[in-house]
Amino acid sequence: MSKMTETQIDPAQIREFPARSVAGGLALLIGLAGILAAGALIAIGSQSTPVGLQAGLVVSGILLFVLSLAAMSGLNMVAPGEARIVQLFGRYRGTIRTDGLRWVNPFTTRHTISTRVRNHETAVLKVNDAYGNPIELAAVVVWKVEDTAQATFEVDDFLEFVSTQTEAAVRHIAIEYPYDAHEEGDLSLRGNAEEITEKLAAELHERVAAAGVRIIESRFTHLAYAPEIASAMLQRQQAGAVVAARRQIVEGAVGMVELALKQLAEHDVVDLDGERKAAMVSNLMVVLCGDRAAQPVVNTGTLYQ
């Protein structure tokens, strides 16, 4: 599968911009004053003698009351970590991010979108790694809405979009790298978790950019071989550990044998010909590399008899 190319920005895409709004405290006071004034007009009109004046005052009071209520419908309570998407007759008119009581055009429609940091954890996915071995893995992604206009209008459901793209990115990363690298220096899911999660975060950023979402962090929460090959892979890992331990033992034993022969020669302890050196090397290697304690044997003869 080819790697994703850099996300191209479409100039036709909707971008977030601040909506025109004012502090709601003053608008609330004006609306309440209008309601009180409307009540006063209706009360005065009901007590007036001329019928024409009475009707005019009552109608004026009712109109002022309706207009005051309509104006107060433009008030919005914006909590921290939230934003309000403002639309006028279906057209995007901006986003309110300032928390507190705000007032906008009462003919607009508003809906709330959360800008808080969120977690999304994928289910345990079963995929084949780069070597074709079935593995199980799951990841958690920390993200937040960066552009409320894109999250609302560019995708159908940004929550489902992030969920689907996260699963796709995790699957793509899993098939590109092996669980364990056979060659030294190669990247693997288990041995290079930091590098792999950085690549996962970069790919996720490209995939969800269209939804106005920013990826903060991504981590693997579950990584293991599939049950059907887990025992075989465990034996392989154990065999590799045994081979590595034996290699280290042999390298140490060879160094000790070389040191012993060198010191015997320097101090002229014994004169060893080729056959005696071979026998001594053999005995020392058996003693040093054996996994059991050596049993001493007293030789009463010679090597030649």
C-alpha cells in the first residue's frame, strides 16, 4: 500500500472565523427593560378612557413585548471548552468561542460543539504484520476539534470520521512494520514503540485534517501475537534468547582461555606443545561453557600413553 501524500488544502473548504457577537449583559438588560416598558404600556392603555388611545397603547405594548422576547432569543450561554456554530438561513456566519453570555442576531440558529480534549480507543484489531504474522493491537488517540466549521460542515459526523480513520491508520501502520525485526536496526512494533507511534500520529493528522481535528497524542495500548501463533513465537523468542546467551558465554570463554594460555607462557609455568594446548583448550571450553558443574578427574598417566 502506498503511503499517503501530503493533504492538499481545498480553497473551497469552509474555514472557521469569529461570529459577530456582543456582550450579552447589556442585551439582557435592554430586553428586560423592553418587557417592563411593554407591561407599563399595556397597564396604562387598559386604564385609558379614549378607545383609540387605549387600543394604541395596548397594541404598542404587545408589539414591544414580542420584540423584546425576540431580541432576547439571541442570547447564548457559552461554557468554557465549548463553541457555538452560528448559521443564518443555512449559511455559516461564524463561531462564538468567547465564553460567557453573548448576543447574536436572533434570527440565526446556533448549535453547540465541544472543543475539549477527547480520547478515542480503538477495539483490539487483528491484522497481519509486515512478515505476514497475525497480531493483535489497539491504540488510544488524544484529539480535539481545532476548526469547528470543518468539523461541522466538511464531514457528515466528525466523531465517526475520527473513529474510522483511526482504525484505518492503525491497520496501515501494523502492516508496514513487523512485530519483531529479524534484522538488527530494522524498525519493529515492539522494539521501536516511540518511533512507530510518532509515525502513527503523523498519518492520523493527515487523515483527519479534513475534519478540522488536531491529533495531540497516540499510543498503542495492546500489542501481541494472535493466539494461534503466540506459543510458536514464544518458543522462537526463547530460542533467540538462549542463542544470544550462549554466544556471550562462548565469547567470554574464548577470552578466558586466551588469557590463561598467555599467562602460562609468560610465567613459564609449563611447556605446552600443540597437542597439550589443544587438550587444555578443550578442557577449559568444556568447563567454562558447560551448563553443569565440572567433575574433576585426576590424570595419573600422560597424554601419550
